[in-house]
Amino acid sequence: MAPSIQTFSDTDRRLVAGWAAACAERVLWVYEAERAEDDRPSAAIARAKAYARGELDTAAEIRRRFGGGSAARDVSPAAAAAARSAGQASAVCHMGAHALGAAAYAVKAVGLASPEQPGAADDEIIWQIQQMTTEMRAVLRTLPAVGEDRSGPLGPGLLASGQMKRIIQQLQARLAAPDSTLVVG
């Protein structure tokens, strides 16, 4: 059986893992404001960064990402979204499409943590897109539209429904735009 289009090569997964980690790290404060003593999200982000640098083995990281329980339990929806962003970033070693999951959960965390700033989520998406290199954009553009491919995280499930689907659709629309339109002046 051929690998899913959502998997990417190891090189491409490592390329987008650093970006996914940066997206998750940017909202880590939302989680730490409630659970400063719980280092599971920060540890997941550190692993994603180390994986991006080529310091961690893919197979070992796939096994590790399931350990430690869920940091998203018994916290506010904003903190849960921040924890899930970190979890998605650490899952990029398994399947590259999780990078969009990390970004989308970070956007959700910002939106929930900043209800008095209606443009906060849009600003986060702009920041995320601006952090991408041309190579990262090219890799992420190869992903199917959210909800269209059953063989990965962008298929039926949490990332392909409700608010998460709408956020990923916004990210994918911005990715599809010509590179020159991604810069905000």
C-alpha cells in the first residue's frame, strides 16, 4: 500500500516540524497560565524542534508521542487548544499533515484566550504564514484540502469538522495564494 499523501518524506516532515513547533510554542503561555507545573506540552514542542533538527529518530518519536497522557484534560478550552497544538507538533514525525493541526490549534487557542480582540485569530494565521519558508509552503501546498482525503489527520475527524476545519481552510487558502500576497505591509 502506498503511503498517504499526508505523510510526506522524512526530509519534508522535518522541514515542517520546526514551523509546527514554532506555532505551538507561540501559544504555550495559554497552557502554562493554568498549568505551569505541567511540562508535557513544552516537552512535546522540544521534541518537535529536536526532530526538525534531525536529532531524533522518526520511529522512536512516533512511539513517544503517545506517552504522558493528555495535557488537554481538566483545563479551559483555550489551554486545551494550546496543549493540542503541542501534541500535533510532536505528531509531525509520524505524518506531516499534523503541522496544519498544530497551527490550527494555536489559532484556536489565541482566539479563545483573546475574546476581547476579535482579529487575534486572523493575526495569528498571518504570523504563521509569514514564518514559512518558500520550501515549507511548497510542501504544505501538496496536502489535500481538509476533509477530502481519508488517509490522514486532515480526513474525517477533529481536524475536519467545526472550527478546526474552518481554520485549516483559511490556512490552506492562504497557502494557495501566490507568495507575494502572503506578506502583510
